[in-house]
Amino acid sequence: MQAGKLALAALTVIYEGEARPVDDVALWRRLTAEFAGSAFLAAVVIGSGIAAADLSPGATGLELLENTAATAAGLFTIILMFGPVSGGHFNPVVSFADAAFGGLRWRDAAAYLPAQAAGCIVGAVVANLMFAQPAISISVKDRATPAHFLSEIVATLGLLLVIFALARTGRSRSAPAAVGAYIGAAYFFTSSTSFANPAITIGRMFSDTFAGIAPSSAPAFIAAQVIGGVLAVIVIRALYPRLTPAEAVDIIVPHLHDAPAPAARTAPAGPEHAAGDATASGSRAAADGMSGQDPKR
């Protein structure tokens, strides 16, 4: 019993005077949510890119605008769908940054990564099939340039700043809209169109379409995203030194908890309870008297 209490205490942080479990939703549920959300994200990004190329052939600016609008709106709704279960990361950089601030166990962040990458690959395949493309077509779109490398650092840094600034200031419920808006803007203010996510970078290799990226370009993008993530953690610690695990645990949005709630305070005894206690005391006294024992001893 004592060991169970200690284990529960180890899984909780004190937040505004209340014990609160940290990332205690069953891991398989969180992994399922991260896989499904990542698949939807890749399907939205790649599918809308294919549709844009079909609807506006040769008009690159219009194609990008269509792709951007669908991605921003889709990301907003996908976070709302799956965020209550896993937080709605769909991005290994977000997950490991969350672990750095104590909102997620490191081993769980490591488990999120393959779920997110696999989900993005499946989403890419589904998007290809929805538009009568080959299920897998390896992209040949070369994107590895110094400008793109810098763009991915900036895009990833900005994304994490948005997420953790909202968490620190108690506005995590605004995160789905803010993240969608930021990614939509970053599609246009970065030359790389703001991948900002190693998992989606991997998924986009499997579609030789408007949103694809050649496998030879992916390592540079992922390296830039990791650098952006590390810089973001440093900047966030400087700007928000009091960011607590209790705030980080609700990255990107507040989510459910499976662990049993801490024991409730004992309610004052009502009239029925008082009567019951009096009856019980009288019964014990009578029993003691019948046995010839002094009830005061």
C-alpha cells in the first residue's frame, strides 16, 4: 500500500495546490493517437498538394496558397481531434522538447518518434491512393540548399516558441489555432515552406508530388529541425525560466488523465453518519458491559 502511494507521488506534480498526474494516459492510447494524427497530417499536406497541382497547374503561387490553407486548417482540426489523448504533438521535435521540460517521460518521447514517422508514411501512401497515384512514389524534388536549411531552423524554432509560450502563460487551449496559423504563415515566410517536423519530412519522401522531398534532401532538413529544436529549448528557458512540468504536461493542448485522482478530502459527517456512529458506540458499550469488562479500560 505504501509502495503504491509512493509510486503515485512519483507520477504527480503539485500545481496550484492540487496533485496532478504527469503524462499518465495509457501509452498505447497515446501512441495510437500520435500515429493516427500523424497519418491525417501527412494525408492533408500531401493530398492538398496533389489537389492544388491538379486544380491550378503551372500557377505555383496559387498552388502553394491552396496547399497552405488546407494544411493550416487541417492541422488545427487534427490537434483538436487527437490532442485530448496525447497532446497532439505529431512531431518528434515537439515531443523531445516537452520531455526536456518534464512534461513527458524521455522513454515515452522515444516511443512517440516511430509512431509519428510511421503515421506520416501511412498518410503519404493514403494520399497517393486517394488521387489515383502509385501507393509509393519516391520523390525526386531536391530541396537541400543553405537557404532551406536556415529556413527549417527558423521554422522549427518559431513553432516551439508558439507552443511553449502559450503553455507558460496558461493559454494552451488556443494552441490548435495558433499552431495552424503559424504553420500557414511560415509556408510563405520561409523558402522551405516550413516542414518543421522530422516525421512529416520522412513521410513526404514517399510521394513524388507537389509536397514531396527527395530522400537526399531529407537529412539536411531533419538536422536543421533538430538544431531549431535545441535552440528553442534554450530560448524558452531564457524567456520563461519558471516553466514547470505541470505546464509542459499539457503540450500542445490539455489532455486526459487515466491515473486515479488523489483521494478526496473526507466530508464532514452528516446527521445519518452521526446517528450511525452513536449506535455503533452504544452497541460496543453494551457488549463490553455484558462481558463484565470496563469499557473505559
